[in-house]
Amino acid sequence: MVPAHYIRRRGVLLFLLCMAAISFLHYVYLTPSHNVSSRPLAQDDDDGSVGYLDYSLLGRIVERPQGGPAPIHGIDNDGFEVVEEPYVTFKNKDRGKGQGYGTSGEEEAVKPIQFDFGANPWSNAQEQQSRARQSKVRGMIQHAWEGYSRYASPHDELKAVTGKGIDTFHGWGATLVEGLDTLWLAGFRDEYWEARDKFLDMVQEHHWRVVGVEDDKADVRFFEGVVRYLGSLLSIAELEKKEGQEPDSRILDAAIGLADQLLLAFKGVNRALPASRIFPNGTLAANGALSGKVSLAEVGTFQLEFRKLSQLSNNPKYSAVAQENYEYLSSLNPKISGLFPAYFDQKSGAANNYVASFGSLSDSFYEYLLKTFILTGDTKFRDQYVTTVEAMHSHLLSYNRKNRGHYLVLGIYDTATDTLVPKMDHMSCFAPGLLALGARVLGRSKDMAAAQALMETCFLSYKNSETGLGADEIAFLTTEHQRGKEFEMPMPSGFYVIDPEYVLRPGNIKYQEYAWSIVEAIEKNCKTQFGYSALANVMDASEGMTDLMPSHFLAETLKYLYLIFSPPEQVPLDKYLFTTQGHLVRFSQTEQQ
């Protein structure tokens, strides 16, 4: 039996969440794990129950405890210990120079990332199985796309139960543009060309203005504009260029037009931080949900997109804005070095007491530290990433050792009470993929061990739900709340769906098996006549569906599931990064010295 914990889901929000785990699966599958044991962390015992995480893996993160658990500021009786290890100095001075735009520090190239499948070839049976599974996912892409294009296009998203369209992201056709790179990769070229031209024609009509609503409701959201629309355009420009042809000039023109409008967000009270919302008359507004504050992810997740646009347009103004933003955020001097406030005052940057986590409100900022280093070679981003991950090891990681299992938890740290809360939201499940990528790029073996252990924890939230789909939130309960129960659902609201981070392939096929179980669960529980819908409650499919197929289902979920069963050379990790929304960014990679 697994340690008692409960899963709580918050409605449609969870359609996003599976993608975090799936994207990690792709990164973990594709990246070498070196000396880290590849033994499965959660094993099925003879009675069918799930076993435990072996110390052979956790021992690389924390020494095996002697005696009772060390106190963790009020959590010592709950069966958790902070996972710590002395700082590992990064040393690699003989690498070549990276190529970037708008960098500020020393530049350095990254090591080869992808697992060498040539040295560890699959059997014919494994290859045939992967091809069959890839074909299955391709069919899911076709079903989702046909439903959207027939019943919802050019609206943003499909209501997959009722077969209607809905505008959720400015009415610019979010699924139309976010699905383009997935269509390209899966070989649906006719559908790609038709959809691409339709979207570009729409841009020429609306010029990135929200149409059909009053001006006081026609705000453009900076974060969504960057990760969904700008990221998609840059991705298809990269893919068309990959084929040896110059991409349609309208793609870059559309990206520049959007970025120039998004630059207006930097004309507010703090020129280094973007405002959340931009109105047609130039008025700026904050995120109402945060009472005027800004989230770390919202103001810090555009480094890849703006720097790549500078590279493609040969205009440094976008990367200059990104650089000023990074310099400001890195100067905030948080209470815990490397762990920034999840939200703070936009004008002053103040957050005296705050919570820090790798979950929602913070996740993609940390993700982009490492990926910006890979894109640009700027060592300032590498150094900040290392500082952050060291702080993660010392302040956010814990594991339960009261029951049979030993489960690594990436929790939430409250600086006001100096307390670690052993609770993960599903957005934190992007961390295994990020840690695996960083372990390969920076030679940090303990990060790979943590990545593999966290992946098992995340996957158990899928395996132990009634539908086989993952949780919005996992909280590991204290002893008095366990009472032999594996899960409790204190809230009737549900969740689901699909949010993985492109898992690095360490050549371990168990991650393909994990991904395949998710494919089967989606097909069984979420498929409709028109597409795929989120579930109201992953613990009880009888509660029905939410009637929404989010744009990221095609942009991320199905893309990652397709690629994990695809030949590694289709999207080699030594040439491409994935943005936080699952879109491709090509980077220059020198050969290992």
C-alpha cells in the first residue's frame, strides 16, 4: 500500500496538469541517467500492491537516516525529512562557446543531452510496439483536430461534449495556432497548411486586437499572448526552416506584430515587469486574482520567446527587454537564496514573508532559467539555476518514511513560519523533466536521482486514481489522518487532464509504459464524439465531463505522447528545447569538446 494521502482536484484546471507529468516522461525517457540506478522506484509486489522507493536511489539524495526523523519545523512527527546533500560545485571549463542574443555574462555551450540509442538499440519487438503506439496517438491527434476544425474553428477551444466552440484566449484561435506544430510533427501536412493560412489570414484581419467585445473588456493577457500565440508562431517558423525552406514571411511579421503589442505591458509602474493585462487604449491592469500583486511565473516566463524572436528578426530590442527583466528579478534578494516569492508587489518587488514552491505561480520561471542558459549560453542563467536547485534540495524536498514506502515530495515552503508543507500541486510534476535536463547539461547526478524519485511520486497519483489520470494536488497526510486510507477527496470538485513535459529519454522503456497507461486512460475516460473532454472528477468518472478540450491538449499532451513513441531523431534534444507551453525552440549546439 502506498502512504496515505489525498488528491484534490480543482475542476478544469487539471486538464493542464497531466501535461506536467507527461512532459517530464519525455525528458526522463530521452536523457541518460548515467550511474543512477534505473531500477523502477515503485514496484508491484506479488499481491499487486505498489512497493516502495528503494534507498539505492534516495541514498543519492540523502544519507540513510539513523534513529528518528530529524525535525522539520513542526513536521517532524508527520514522517517527513528534508532531503539534503552538500553543494556540488559545477566544473566544466573546457567547453565551447554557445550562441545567443542579448546575453550579459560569460557564454558557454552545453553538453550533449539526448540518450545514445545507437549504443543501446531496441529489439525489433520494442520498435514495432513503439510504432504501433505512435500510430495510436497519431489517431488521437487526428480525432481531436477534426473535432476542433469541424465544430469549433476559428474559436479558441472546443466544447468536446456539445460540439461547439468557445473563446477563452482573446478569440484569436488558440487551438488553431497551438495545434500547428503538433500537426507538422505528426505528418498532417495538408491540415497544417490549411490551418496555418487560416490563422495568418485572421491575424491580418484583427491585428492582435480583441474583437467583438467592449474596449473595457478587450484586454490582452501578457502571459497567454507569449506562451500560446508568440510561442506557436516561433515554433512553426523553426519547423518550416528545418525542412530547408524559408518560412512564410507572414509568420515572422505576425510574431513581430504581437510582440510589439506585448511590449506595451512594460510601460507600467515597474518598467522591468510586464503588466498582466493590456487594454486597447494603452491602459494596463494587474491580475485581479492576486489582489494587484504579480506572480513569478507571469512576469518571468518570456525569456525564451523574446530572445528567440530577436534571433529570428535580427532585432535586439526583445532580448534587451528580457535581459532587463531578468536582472531585476535576480536582484530581489529573496529570503532564501534561489527561491523567489510566488507572488509579490509589482512596484517594489516586496514580499517580506512568502511561500516558495515549484508549483503554480512559480514553475515556468525556474524552468526558463535552465532553458535560457541552453539557448544563449549565458552563464548567469546557469548559475542562478544551480542556486535555485540547491535551495530546492535543502528546503523543498522531503520524503515519507513512516509506512512501507519512501516517497519523495516537492513541497511548499512558508518563510513566515519557517515551515515545509508536504503538498504538491500537479504543476510541480514538471520538475522531474527539468531536473533530468539539468542533470545532463550540468553533470549533476543527484538531480537525476531526485528527478526519477519525483517522477514515481507523480506517476502514483495517476496509477492510484480510479480513472488512471493524475491529480491536481497531492497532500501527504499526517499519521492521525491516515487510518489506512490511500486517498481522501475532501472536495467534490474534480479535475483532469493532460499536461506533461516532454520527457527526456534515458532509454528506460518503463517511462514509455507509464505514458502508454496515460494514453489508455485518456482514451477510455475522456474521448467523445467530437474530441476529448476533461473529467469533472478523476476519482469518479460517473460524475461526468466538463465539456472542454483545452488548446494545450493538442499543443502539449498529445505532442509529448506522440514523441515519446517516436524515433529520437524526429525532434533531437540536442537541437530543440520546448517552451513551457510545449512549442519548439531551436538552439545552436557545439560538439562536445
